[in-house]
Amino acid sequence: MKTKVNYHVIILFLLVLSIGKTGMAADLETVRTIEAFPVAISTNKTTNLIFPYAIKSVDRGSRDALVQKARGVENILQVKAATTDMVETNLTVITADGKLYSFLLHYDPDPSTLNYSFGNREVSEVAFSPGNINESILKKYAKVAAGKKKKFHGVKERKYGIKLKLTGLYVKGDIMYYRLHIENTSNIRYNIDQLRFFIRDRNRAKRTTYQEEEITPLYNYKDTKVIEGRSEGDMVIALPKRVIPNQKHMVVQLMEDHGGRHVQMKVKNHKLMKATVL
């Protein structure tokens, strides 16, 4: 009886061992290696690694490798050697799409390649950090906004022979484009000092303070400085997109340089909601 029990125990043990080995073999079949990409670096030249997505994590195998993200952008890593005696080391980068990139860094006094672009994109785009906007993109859409034929009606102000009018309002992503028309109906040249934008309380009692927030323009297309007498000009201003409560409105303030012909135009919230998507 005892021999029979031992026999069953041995069979069960062999069965469990066999299943374990089969499972291990299956797991090993799914393992694949990531080959490290060789990159030559030097002490007097910067090597740029350009990724398709923002860099989330960087790990270097040795302090002999100097690494930093390019200022103002998220997807470019700059690498240099700290010393000419640098020993080969590795570099690991993880990007926002979850991909891992592995590099083998070695010293070369005169690297033949200084810029490496990774990913499937034919042209690697720069991923700007929050608060840093690609000016070429702003110019592109401001130019599109300037060429639109559709007119925006009902928002204008005239004072001292100077007419300020909102002729178009457009939005692309988190940027709004204000197309403005300035007309000088007087015989006196108008020199523009500033064009400012505020979010301001719509109504306030006399002798009470009110809150206002100035919005700094990101880009000025056709940056007009002078409107000659009996002439006119246009410009497109790019601003960060803002949602304005009904009790507030946008104020566009045109200031004359060394003069007092200042014009202030109000843009109510319901007008802002009519912005056209570019």
C-alpha cells in the first residue's frame, strides 16, 4: 500500500515539473532582446538624439556621459562626453509613447554623425514644452487666418478718427487668432505703441475696484507699426485660448505712441464663442 502511494506521489511530482517547464518554455518564447544602438560622442561636440515623442525618463550608466534635454523642448536629448578617458557606457531613454531606447555610448574625438532621428516619421518634429510655442506654426495659421474671406461683424470701436474692428476670429487647438483692421480716417499719421488684451469685469459699481487680467500675445502677424493718414492696415494676433465667464469680457486696447488717441474695443463672450476652427 505504501509503495503504491509513493508511486502516485512521484507521478504527481513529475506532472507538476513538466507543466512548470512547459510554462517556462512558453514564457521564454515571448522574450525578445532590444539591441543597443551605438553612438559616438566627444567632449567638444554635442550629439542630438531626436525622438518622436516627449522624453519621460533618462538613465546613464556613467557620469562620464553628460546628458540634458534641449532647452524649451521635450523630445530632444543632447549628449556629450565629460572626459576624453571615457569608458564605453550605456544610456536608456523612455518616451511618452511607452517605448524604450537603448544606446551604447563610446568616445570619439571627431564623431561622423551628430544628429540621430528615431521613429517612423519622415521628418522629426520638435515637441515644445508647455509655455513654449513653435513660432513657425503660429505664423502658418495666422497667415491662414489673414487670408480668410469670411468677415466677423458687430465688434468695432471708433474714436479720434481711428477705427478698430475685429474682422475675423479663429481657433486652432489651444490658440485663438484675432484678425484686426485699423483704419485712420484723419490726416495725421497714427503710430502704434501697444496693442494689449485684457479680460475684465463687465459691470462694476462706481468707486469700486475691478479685476482685470492681461493676456500676452504669442505672435503678431503683419506687425503694423504705423497707419498713415487716410489709410488702413490689418494684423493677426495669436493669443492663448481662454474661456471667459459671462460676467467678463475681452478688451482690446490700441495705444498711440506719444499721443492720446487710444481706442478700446470690447469683445463679449458670446462673440468669442463664434470663433471659426482653422
